[in-house]
Amino acid sequence: MDVLFLAHRIPYPPNKGDKIRSWHILKHLAERARVHLGCFIDDPADMQHQETLRAVVGGECCFVPITPLSSRLRGLKGLLDGQSITASYYPREPLAGWVSQVVARHKVERVFLYSSAMYPFAHRILSPSRRVVMDFVDMDSDKWRQYAESKRWPMSALYRREAVKVLGLEREAAYRSDVSLFVTDAEVASFKAVAGSAAHDVRAMFNGVDHETFSPGARFEPMTLPGKPNLVFTGAMDYWANVDAVVWFADEVLPKVCAALPETHFTIVGARPSPEVQRLGRRPGITVTGTVDDVRPYIAAADVAVAPLRIARGVQNKVLEAMAMAKAVVTTPAAAQGIAATPGKEFLVEAGPQEMADAVIGLARDPGRAAALGQAARRLVLNRYDWGRSLSLLDDLLDLTPQRQGESAVVPLSRATGGDAA
């Protein structure tokens, strides 16, 4: 069986939130079918991974490099033409032409689309003879709505317009697909509430965590972080929601923690830190690492992992990974909403600056409670967030069996790379 897999970003290495999910899905499909992979490469460092993916999928591949400047210009043109920035961000050729050619050359009966932005590249080849699974992951339209609420005019108006346009794209993609997937039950409910008849078959397919890689007992180079307590945040630091989170934490929460615990240190771990984040690194008590080879030593060395996101949808991998490593996590309601954990039992959830500061201070002063919270968190991840269990849904949706298991290349991940999981 041949499966066409389209993604807005190369699914390897799994060092970013969306790439973690797409990589596990791609690997699962490649064990059961010949996969033809089409995707964009927005980071020159990822160009080196093309041959790795060719060996994994077994079918044809089309990798299209893009640059931020060219993508923004396409988005601006789309805006002027009355389209969404999202639908205009990616160049139509050569990927659209490659899709038509692959379908003509092979008996492609299954199509997997990763993110709503990929729907325009497949809508011409959709037919009753091809089963299509659309993985939205999160409701991107609602992210734009949240951005609009947090920005001033004119950006608020621009983001509000994009939210409306993207919702239209999401509705059309769902209507033309056989099944629509989201990462949580909450995302499913949110989409059903606004999608109307387009939401004819919408399901949740949960994320998982690599329990062996992100484990307190995993083998990696240990390190020591400065300060006591030491707090850590991991994430792609050019992603606006992450930037907003660490700036807010540094401005509003950290000074309150330091007032009670003067030796507190905050380490921000993640690739491509924005200018705002780089400026935080000039403050006493804050370190900005940039890209690191392995995020696990930073998580393991921390007393508390913080995830102070004020804008978030779906599941935050950074939270699950810290929980898998048995770390006490303090997060916000926005970042906690997609995780099936109990506040106060497996993590702490606080909304206001003083409440979050008090939670961090309490854990720092009571290491026993922090350890118990971390152990409960790891048990939850082991029981609830397993990739194999989640991805088995695809076998039913696409009528797949593990017939190619053992044929496709196995790509071992000896470390948690990149430090930029969104």
C-alpha cells in the first residue's frame, strides 16, 4: 500500500513540538506501508536529514527549502489577494506538481495531511477512492484569535482576520477529509463547536513521550545549573508564545521568587532566541543557552521546571517531557489544558504572578514534596502518554497492518536533540 504524507516542516529530527508528533506518525506509517513524503525545510541545518528520511519511508520524497523572507513575502501577497497568510506562506511549486506526479505514478489510496496548511496541496487529488486523514494537531485559527487578543491595533486586526480565514481553511479541509484529528479531546470539542457540518468525523489522537529517552535513569552527560533553586524552561525561543512566556515570567514572577530566595536562577533553554529573549540573558540570575545538543541534562539538573505560557493550544511537549523525567512542574492553565493530569497531584497550575511565585517557592523549600510531585508525574506519563497506544488509531483509520516492520530503516535517537521543542 502507498501512503502520501504531506507536512509543513520536515519531520526530522524530532527536536520541535510539531516535528516530534510528525516524526512518530511518519515512522509508524512507514512500518506499515510505502510512504511518499513531501515537506518543506525551513531550517538549513535540517537539509542534512533528507537521506535519513528517504531510507525510512521507502517511497519518493520531495523536500522544498524555504526562507523566512520569501515566506513572509508570499504571506503578504496572500493578504493583499484576500487569502489567509497561512495558505499563502508555502510556495505551490514544486510540491503541488510533485503530488500530482506521485499519484499518477503510484497506486496512492491513502493520504495523510499534517497541518491545515497542507490541504491546498492535496485538494486536487482528493477523490472517493482515496482515504484522507487530516491531522490539524491544534486549532490554529484559535491561536490566531488568542494572538489578536494579546496585541494592539493594527496587529490585533491582522491576527483577527487571519483567525477567520484559517477557520475557513480548517472547515474546508475537514469537510473534504474522511477523518480529522486533533491532539486532545478539548481541541475536538472546540472544533466541533465552530465547524458545523464540516466536523463529520473528528477524533483525538494523543501525543506520547519517549519514556526511555526522557527518563530520570537515561544515560546523558550530567550538569550543574547555577543558583538555588534553579528553574528551567525549554522551548523554541523564536516562537512568539514561548517568548511571551519567558518575558512575562522574568518580569512578573521571577522577582517575587528572588525576593524570598535571592539565589534563584532561571535558565532558558532553546534554539534561536529572539532579541527579547537574548536581552533577558543580560539580567542577573538568568541564563539563555540558545541551541543545545541535549535538553535532558538541563531538565534533570533543575529543581523546578516552569511552563508559564499565557497562549497555548493542545499538548505542551515541554511539560510532558519534564514530567517524564520526574520533575516538579509549575505551569499555567493555558499550558495545562491539554494534559490529563490533576493539579496539585502531578503538577501545579497557577495563573497569576504571585500564585506562580508562591508555588515555585513552596517546592524549593520542600524538596520532598517536589520529589513526590515529580514521581507522580512520571507515573502519569507512563500510564497515559504512550506513542504506540496513540498511533494504533491510524491502523484502523487507514486500514494498515505492520507488514513492512523490519524493512524500514530504524533511526536511533541517542539523545534529545536541539532544545527547541515548542
